[in-house]
Amino acid sequence: MSAQSQHTHTNSCHEVLAHLNDYIDGELAPELCEALEAHLEVCEDCRVVFDTLNKTLYLVHQLRNTSPQLPETVEYRLFAVLNLEQFVPKKPE
Ligand SMILES: [Zn+2]
């Protein structure tokens, strides 16, 4: 896995969402975890995404346990169905 660890601050929703997966997997650098947690405390939108993603990953793990043949595409489809982008406030530019 090639982690993009150049960023030391996670203060935008986009950055938080980009790191959420690693955070849940426990693969995020400690300083990034802190920044992410700090953001989650103040940002309800990201909390909703975090909660949803957390439940989805739990589901995926459950599926993997019960059906080891589960193709990887199912996981990607799950994320696509979630359409996480909708939680990210779009700035008119
Ligand atoms: Zn946010």
C-alpha cells in the first residue's frame, strides 16, 4: 500500500474522507488520526460518513468470514452504492 503521508494536517472534509479508510483500518499515522478525530468532533457530515463507512467495512468483514469466495468487486460496489461523495459539501466555484 502506498500511503500518501505528505499531509500533516487533516482539516478539510475531502482530506478526512480520503484518509477515513486507512483510519478505520488502523493504518493511519498517529498525528493524522488526531487531526481526523478533531475534525470528526466538529464536523457532523464527516461523522455520518465515518459511521456509514465503519458499518460498511464491518459488513464486508462479516461477508468475508461467511463467504471467503466473495469477489473484491463486491466491496467496491458497496462503496459505490454508498456514494460517499454526496456527504461532501460542494462549494460553488
Ligand atoms: Zn468534515
